[in-house]
Amino acid sequence: MLEMRPKCERCEAELSPDADDARICSFECTFCASCATEMKNTCPNCGGELVTRPRRAT
């Protein structure tokens, strides 16, 4: 199951499970949309692509 990390790993902005601005890579590194844009949607940890994190059904 996908780990829904609650904060951006770069700026520590809060990211709720249903946040529209959460971005993740295939290793589930988590960033806010602003930080992802500044990093050109590339994960600084693994070099993978940062994409919009899916939301869970409630």
C-alpha cells in the first residue's frame, strides 16, 4: 500500500492524504507541488520523476 507521508521532505509543508499538491516518485519520496516545480519534477533522492500523488477512496 502507498505510504501517504504527511509533509514535504524539502520544506515540511503539511500534505493531507487528499492534498492536490502532493508529488511522489516511485520510491514514495514526497514533496509539495512548489518544491517539485523548483526541482524540475525530479526527485533529489533517487533521480526519479515526481508525479501527482493519487488520492485514496474514502
